[in-house]
Amino acid sequence: MSYRKLFYAFNFALLAVFVTALVKDNDAQWKTYQRQYYDLMADHLTKQAAAETDPKKAADLRKSAAEYRRHPLAIKQIITDGLGRFDRCTTCHVGMDEYENPGLTTPFTQQPFAAHPDIAGLVKTHPFTKFGCTVCHQGQGLATTLADAHGWVENWDHPMLKGTAIQGSCVKCHGDFAALKGAQAAAEGEKLIHQHGCLGCHAIDGVGGTMSVDLGDIEDKPLERIAGYNFLRVRIDGKQLPLDHWNIQNWILGHLVDDPEQVTPNDPFAKMNTEPIAPSPMPDFSHELTREQAEDIVAYLSGMTKLEEVPYRDHVQGPAAREPRFSDPKAHGHYVFVKYGCAGCHGVDAKAGRRRFNALGPGQKPFDPKMTEAERFAEMEKGREPTLPDLMSGYSHEELVEKIEQGVPASAAKKWDPDGPMPVIYMPAWKGKISKPELDDLATWLLSIGKKQDLGF
């Protein structure tokens, strides 16, 4: 082929690229939504003009309708001072553009044409020109297609928060979020974390247990730190997550609505390691929490971030935490039990010890090395933490206080399968962590719930 022919070929190829680019740009998704919004507004104003009896008002409405039909299409962008965000959300959600629509009201209910909820309250105190959109909603601010902008795509760590999870944004900035209208789910999630003993193993900003990760920055956990093998095992509503739904909210939810052992099975029979490793010691909350309660916890934890750069001037300080006062030692003792996350191992209100894989537990068959792996696994799962009311009759007040102070190391655990994994959970030494008055009242409450021995007369 001659150079002249090559020159023509490359020029025609370049022309084809330009034409393709123009066609694709003209058919951009954001242009479709924006044009639809302007047409809907024009139709709405035309109908108003037809019903208007005042000729001048009718003429003004028709003029406005004509302006909407001729309105040029353009990318809209909010640059937020101090937040380092560039949000193009109003490119499609034109009705929420404060420059295009100062009143921020629209006659439509369908997105992306509807107005933002609570304009008089929430929007007035959080103007979009100052805060943008993604600081609260998350998502991918620079994107201009629906899937990309909402962030429900592969490898995007912070997709748009769905449902009550958006209330985590209140937690990020408002120390008083528990009293805020619209943050009730997040406030309930915080209560549930204390009630069900999550702080027995997890800490939040250093307050709580050290047996597992600190949840104070769980929202910042990058997806590359979670093995795809584990994400493939997450089940929500009994279904495996598609790849574009691999995100931290579903990671947390999957641990609450399904058995964490299924998500993190580890290696209890040492098939891939030199020593056996027990599955996740996290309790199975799927029968203890409703779906709504699990989502409340997700809402609260969605606000646990250290990377969110919200200027200090925009933070609202909450009231100083105050310890409640109790005249009844038993009531105070129960409060101490909840405060330090004891329910994480011993169950809500100490009613039943939680699962402790390969520890001794009620109803286990005697260990037999001839058992199949499935049979051994089933018996190891019956391992339990002590159910405290069953033990209390064996302790005096002083002995119980000393036991709590000293703790029980993991090495003291008796294994059902002597060759199986070490039971993971242990009782830390609480001396110096729980004050003496708290210890005394905790022991008083525990002894009060102990089962009475039947002495036979």
C-alpha cells in the first residue's frame, strides 16, 4: 500500500473516531435526563398557562415554558470549599440545582426529577452550594452516568448510601446525632451495639475490647483488604452478592444477617496451615437481630470514619457523656454488664453463653477420632461460653470479684477435640479497667440472677 493510501486510510479512521465520539456524546445519559427535566417543566408550565385566567400570568407561564424547551444542556458542578469535592449530581438532578431552581421545589415525584426531601429543614441547614451531595450521600461525584454516579460499580469503595445507611452521615458530623430528627436508626444502632455486647470484642475509638478490629474507622476499610473469597461467601437474603455490591455496608450487614462462620470459615482441620484455625468467633446474630435492627447497626457504623475531611467548623459537638446514677446496686451491676460488653460472650442479660468453637458445651457427644469431619465440626460448634446463672451458686461475692479481676486466659480453655483449634475467645483481666464500686455491683447483680440450688428439702 502506498503512503498516499495509508494517509487516506488513517484520515478516514480518524474521522470515524470523531463521528463516533460525537454520536456517543450526543447520546450521553446525563443529556437524556436533563432534556427530560426541561421538557417536563415546559409541559407543566404550559398546562398551568392553559388553566390561568389572568392573561398576563398566562403569557409569562408560556414564555417560561418556551425558555425551558430552548434551555441549553450543560454539565453542572458543585465545588465545595474545604471538602475537596467536585459533585456533578445536579447535572441529572436539575431540580436540586440551587442556581437553576432557587426554590428547590418541583412538581415531580420520580427521580431524578423530584425535589430533595425536607427542604425547609435539612436542605436549609445543609445548603448544596456549601456541602455538595456526596459528603452525605457518598457515591462518585464526578461521574455522569447513573451506575457510576451512584457508585454501585466494581471497585468503588463508597457507593451511594441506601435506605437508613445514609444516617451514618449524621454520625460523622453531629455529636448530638442521637437527638436529631432523621437519625433515629443510627441512634438505635448505637444502642444495639451496647446491648448485644459488641464492645466486649470490638472497640470504637479505643473504647471497648481488643479481641477484634476497632470499629472507629470501619467505614474507611478498603475493599482490597477483604479477600474476594470471603466476599463470595457473604449472603444477604440468602443470595450471593454481585460484584458491584461488594462494599463495606454489605460486608457489615452480611455479618449480622448470616452466620459469620460462613463468611470467615478459616481452617479448623488444618488443611492449608500447620495448625488448625477456628472460624470467626463472632456470634451468630441472625436469630437475635431483626433485619431492621441489623440495618440500624449498619447505619451507625457507616459514620465510623477517620478519612472524611469535614472541616471542624462544620462539626456539632454533642453533650458530655454522663454516667447514670443508681440507688439500687443490682440495677447498677446490670448497667456495668452492658457497659463493658459482657453480653458479647455471655449473651444479652447473661441468659445464655454464646458459641465458642471447640470449647466444651452442653449436649456434645464424647470425642471420637473416628468421626467424620462433618460430625466433628457439628460437635465443635456446640462449644459455649459459660451461662453465668448456672455458675453463680459456686462463688461468694469476694471470689466472683477476684475472678472478674483476674480474667480467664485462652490457654485455660478445655478443648472438645484435643487436636482441633484453640477456642478463640477468652475473658480479659478487668482489674484496673472496671472500678471497685462497679465490680462490687456487677458481682451483686450476677449473684442475684444465679439459679437457686434445690437442696431436696
